[in-house]
Amino acid sequence: MAFDLQRYLAQRTAAVDRALNQLLPPARTKPATIHKAMRYSIFAGGKRLRPALCLAAAEACGGDIRQAMPLACALECIHTYSLIHDDLPAMDNDDLRRGKPTNHKVFGEGIAILAGDGLLTEAFALATRCQGWPRYPHRQIILELAQAAGSRQLIAGQVADLEGEGRKLSTAQLRYIHERKTSALLCCSVRLGGMSANASAAQLRALTQFGYDVGLAFQIIDDILDVTQTSEQLGKTAGKDTAAEKATYPSIVGLEKSRVIAAQLTRRAFRALDFFKGKAPALAALAEYLLKRNK
């Protein structure tokens, strides 16, 4: 039987939303403004792809998604914080995210910055709720999350992206940005899912390869869609990378070669799943969804 990804995503999204609603401070918690702002973005209709990858990786390694849920929620908080800050006037200066006004457009720049800070900090509080596992104690879990979100990965990618605006970058320099700005957190998502199932070293290696390839291909496809889709199709401002003179794969190697590179990475990602011998249907379906999307 074909894997029902839409049903799977609907179930996992509902479960993650319930957990986030329960674990994050209620909107009326003082000061109410900041908690309303945090919740505005976290519940703005995201696809919950990073949590879904985390939970699917846990299942592929024989784990229980209830054990992985605090980590899935932490990942979504970090992802959402990065989007809030990414949209700020000092960064990408975007007015639209997930088809809605961006956080700073609703709450102002100061509160938007603090809302991002709040979600980033809450992410680590959520991660401490996991029980820890024989191969992966609490210290390693927190370190994994901190490294992916830190100044050498996610933040490094954003810094390099900002510094690269208006400059002619090489393919290697652009790959550095994409590896850190996008691939790092996607890779962390499947790694943490595997860790929550006390994955073997071999399982974790396969997940790491899969996560890296999916993450890099995902961002290259994002570059392609930015120049081939409308704002209405994307749910965010189309063509903003070109307008900001950002380096993208289409601008450096051309649209067709960008598609070839994305296809190569996609094939490698699926090969990494061969290790699980058919026991990772959710991961395979998610990869298919992420890498063959048109918006």
C-alpha cells in the first residue's frame, strides 16, 4: 500500500500543535504581548516539517514518538525564531510569511526580536523535558541542538548570507551558506529523532547523510522556486533574493544546472534510506514531498 503522507502529516502536525500549545507559556501570561507574539508565529500555519522529520526518524529507528516530541517541539521553536529574525528589516525585510503579515509587521520590530529570542530560549527548556537515553544523555542532546542553532551553523549561514549580498559568490561559498542556514537544522531534526530512539551508530550515520542531502537539496529547490513561482504560490514574497542581490544557485550556475544538482542530492538522500530496508516509509515519503514540491 502507498504511504498516506497527507494523513501522516495531518496527524503529526496536530500532535505537535497540541504539545506546543501545552508546553509554551499561554498568551495571557505576563507580559502578554511577548507571548501573543511568540504564539502568533509558532501557530501561523507552518507545515511542521522539521518536527515531522524528527518523529519519522524516531520511528525508523524503532522509537516512540512520545519520547521524541519535546525535541520535535524544540526544533519548531528554533525554526520559527529564525524566520521571525530573518524577516526583519535589518535582515531580509519581508512583509509576508506563511501567507500572513510577518511578526514585526503585527507587533513591531522590538517585540519581534524579543519573540524570536523567547522561542529560541524556550526551545532549550523544551529539550530538557526529554528523558535522555543510554547512548545519548541529556548533555549530548542539548549540545546537538546548540551546535545546529549556533554561531558555526544556523547563525553562520545567516551571517554569510548577509555578507554575500551584492557580491559575486562562488558555488562553494553559496554551498557553505545553504549547508548552515538550512541543511544544519534539517539534519539535526533527523539526528535528534534517531537519538530519541537510542539509534545505533550506523543508524545515526544513515540519518545524518539523509538529513544533509535533503537539507541542501531543499534549499536549492527553494532558490529555484523563488524565481519560478509567484508570491501567492509560495506564501511569501517571490523574487526577493534577486531584488536583494542575494547569491542563489540559479544566479550562479543557472536554472537547469540547479535542477540537476538538486536531483543528484535527492538521489543520494534516498540511497541513504536504503540502510533501513523499507522500515522508514515516513522518511521516504517526506523526502519525496520536500524534494519534488512546487511551492
